[in-house]
Amino acid sequence: MAETHTANYLDPALLATVGSLELRARMIVEGLMTGQHRSPHQGFSVEFAQHRQYVPGDDTRFLDWKVFGKTDKLYLKQYQKETNLDMVVLVDVSGSMSYASKRGGDKQAAGWRKFDHAATLAAAMAHLALKQQDRVGVTLFDDQLRAATRLSNNQGHWRNIVEALSTVEIKSNDAASSAQRKEQASDPTLADAQTDFAGLFDRVVAKLNQRSLIVLISDLFDDVAVLEQGLARLHHRRHDVIVLQTLDPAELSFPFRSPSDFLGLEAEGRLPLDPSALRDYYLEVLNEQLQAIEQAARKFRFDYLMLDTSKSIGPPLSHFLARRAAAIGKG
């Protein structure tokens, strides 16, 4: 990879110019591994299973010094749950995920949708799991399950995951925007797709026969009470959960000034509004929503991270996974 790409591989403006999701995800993973990324799955270990040879970047706490004394070679202890982990990545493909705001005239980043951010995250997480020889599968959802790959730890399975993420069609009134748009006719042939987390978790859990790591990637535009109810069910069945919330910078800052018609992508309808009069209230409600989502995740000791789609993916994801691994190691 060229040096300039190595330096900027995490920037959405650059990633938006890379046509291949597979390449985008590989760029992210390369950066994480270069930064000595620690396993996001450490801490499931409960029963010793086998040894494997140490490689730079591994957690030295799991070194078997007795084996080192006998063989003069470094080996790690692996445990049953560590070697038999299932990771299910749930990716939201509801209408609101098609939103991409204009960013200061940056044509490269203007087409970077929330879904593009989510899909790159999903492919990168799947790549990391497969490198650890863990089984991984991806499920695409809106108001129902749209597509799903099987669970597999075969290295070739990643291509199936990338294909599923690359070919999905997001249904919406207008794929160009969700926070602000001018008056326009909606397409009656495209039904708005809404997110149903309670039903989603029920259907996903029904297919799992062992404790799994579930990674939810969504803008989380849903009733927090419904999300919390779903998380409670996952906690009751002893699954672990990572919640990754992807939001566009316009949704976080509400920079609109001129009176316009606001049209929701998930059947909310159209309302003529003055953004300047609405902005303070909108930001107050948004902050309350974000806090409520994080509290719902923390309530069950699940991990939560909010990602701004205009900012680099790698650094916050790398720090998040490192903190998660450190916290699990202390548990």
C-alpha cells in the first residue's frame, strides 16, 4: 500500500473514493493490526483447550512460562470459549441509513452514507474475527431480516460477507438525505423500512445455540425502551454485545438555516419547519437520546461506541477495542 494511503487510510473522504468494500475493510484492518490491535473477544475464556505459538502483539499475560522453560519457545494458553467463539454482526439497512450530508463542498465525502460507514465497520470486524479463526456471520435488517450469511470460520467466507454488504438495497423515499430536503414527490413503489430491534433480537437469538458476541451497527433511530428490552433478552441468554452507533455530522450538529420541508426516511412524513427555531430543541432531544442509548447498553455491561461518519474510523475503533480487551482482562 502506498505510504500516503497508509497515512490516510482511515479518512472517510479517502475511503469514499475506494470502490471496493473489501479493499476499504482491509485498509481498516491493516491499520488496526499495525497499531497492535488487541483481540475484541478476549475474556470469553473459561476452560483450557490448547497452546498456540506467540506472535508479536499478543497479550503476554497468557504466556505459558512452564512451556517456555522446557522448550525455550513462547506459547499462549488458549481456552475453549476463545477458540470456539461465534460473532454475529447485525447491520441496519433501514431507510435512514442511506443519509449522506454535504460536507463543506467535499465531493468525495458527500456520497459517504451512514450505511457505507456501517458496512465498512462490519466487514472490518468480520475480518478480525476470521483472522482469529472465530466463526462469524452477518445479518442485514430493517423491519425484518433482509439477508444473512451462515456462521463460518473459513477464510473464504469473508467474500460472502462482503458480497452481502455490497449488494443490499436500502429502501427509502430519497437516498440523498434524511435530515433536510426540499419539497419533492416520494416514490410510492418503495416502502419505507423501519427498524424493529425487539423482533430482530428474538429472531437472531433463536438461531444461536451457544453464547455469542453480537455486534449491532445502526443509527439507532428507534424507541430506546424497545432497544433496552431487546438488550435485556440478550443479557438474559448470556450473550455479549457491542453496540456501534453511526451518525452523520449533520444529524449531530443540525447546521441547517433556511426554512425547508423535512422529510423522514422511515414513514415519519413531511413537515415544513424553520431549522433556526428548532435547532436548540433538536440538539437537546438528541443528546438525551444518545445518553439514554449508552445507559441502556451500560446497564447490562455491554460496550457502546458512537461514531461520526465524517471522522476517521480506525482510531476510535482501535481505542474502543483496546479498552474492551483491558476491561475484560480485569474481569
